[in-house]
Amino acid sequence: MSNAIEVRDLVKTYATHDGTMLQALGPISVEVPSGGFMTIVGPSGCGKSTLLKLLAGLIPKSSGSIRVSGTEVTAPHPDIGMVFQSPVLLPWKTAIENVLLPARVLGLDMAQSRERALKLLAMVGLQDFADKYPKELSGGMQQRVAIARALIHDPSILMMDEPFGALDAMTRELMNVELLRIWHEAGKTIVFVTHSIPEAVFLATQVMVLSNRPGRIADMVDIDLPGSRTLDIMSTDAFGVFASRIRSQFNSQGLL
Ligand SMILES: Nc1ncnc2c1ncn2[C@@H]1O[C@H](COP(=O)(O)OP(=O)(O)O)[C@@H](O)[C@H]1O
Ligand SMILES: [Mg+2]
């Protein structure tokens, strides 16, 4: 299997306002196979969002190398779709117009994109809501629109930064099940940042556990649970073993 993402000795240092340098992340080396689902957990401020932005080419690295879909990342990468914690939809545009926004920016064929947007809205369960405005949609529905928008240019990689953090627990669990379905259906590679250990285990094929800042890999856990999962799996012994391995990693480092 080929790798969608290959990171070697990646380091990020920010220049802060008072002129000092702050090492936020690394060195980190990791590989994510094509079609894999990597979740990233770690304490607040350890560099999770920084890592995602580096992978997507949204900010420059300080050293090391990042290869995505076989090419070195030096600028915003076209093969990546991003979903942030807040869906940031334009309130004066309908759901489908929000989904189509990147297609307009990228100058894609609009007739084809519109067709694709309708399919994506159906895939995220919003086939009847294409012409609704964001204020007419629940938080979970808005985040689904944001997922459809991230997929409009058909990237092979989807990056999600605590996308369900603002949702209530029940909606969040439903969104997790939905996301796994979308992952199977769309055949994407996904990198997903979360604060929640159960969410990290439930979704992943591999969990990256980061240390305190500067974030380094404290543990890398392959989750060999079945590919198609329902919420019931959370009460199995196998699931509990993975979750407690990650939790003990947090505890042993004083991360919680
Ligand atoms: N643009 C920036 N300039 C300076 N420091 C930053 C910048 N962005 C993030 N940081 C710092 O880098 C560290 C990691 O931030 P971040 O990646 O947002 O962590 P996380 O997402 O894990 O909470 C934090 O200490 C944060 O304050
Ligand atoms: Mg963050």
C-alpha cells in the first residue's frame, strides 16, 4: 500500500510577538497509508493544529520534510480538504452555494461541480437541505455542509481539526458513525484531531498520541478493530484495551 502522507523529522518553531522563538512541534516522523484514518490526540497547546496546518501547507515548516500524495508540500496543497472546529459557513448563502464556494475559487466547471455538490450533500444526509440557509440548520448539519464543502474538489485527503468539539455528546456520536460511513464510501485518507480518547479510538486505523509542547510522538497505536464499526464496539474489551493504553500514556506523562 502506498503512503498518502510521509513526514520526516518535522519541526515547527514560531517567532512570537516579543521576538523569542517558540518550538511548537517536533521532531515528528510518521507515515499514513492511503485510505488510512489517523487520529491525533494530545494535551492543549501541544501542536495538533500546527501539525495539521503544516500537513496542509497552510503554514511553512521550520525543518524536516512533508510529502503528501508523493510531492513535497511547499504551499497550500490541492489534494487536501480541510474541516475546522467551527463550520464557518457564509450565512447569506444556501447550503449548496456554501459547498460550491471552493469550486468557484478554484475555477472548476460549475455545472459539473453543482452535480457533485448535490451528490456530496446526499452523502452527508442533507439531500433535502440544499437550498436552506445556515441559520435553518442545526450545528451538526452545518458541520456536514462543511464536510461536503471540503470534498467538493475531490481531494484524496481530508483533514479535520476537532470538527465535532462544539456538538453535544449524542450528536457527536452520530457524526462519528456518519464520518466512518463517509470514509468507507468516499475512500479518502483522513487525519482527524480530537481531545476525546474514545472518539480517537472509535474512528481510527492509527492513533498518534502527542506529548506536551513541543509535541512529539509519545505513542503510535494501530487500531485493529473491524473496519465497519457501530457505537456498540465502545463497550467491547478490545476497545477498552486501546483506550486505556492511550489514557495511561497521558497519565504517565502528567498530560491530563
Ligand atoms: N501563529 C503562532 N504564533 C506563535 N505561537 C503560536 C502560533 N500558533 C500557535 N502557537 C503556539 O504553538 C503552540 C501549539 O499550538 P496549537 O498547534 O494551536 O496547539 P493545539 O492545537 O494542540 O492546542 C501553542 O503554545 C500556541 O500558543
Ligand atoms: Mg488546536
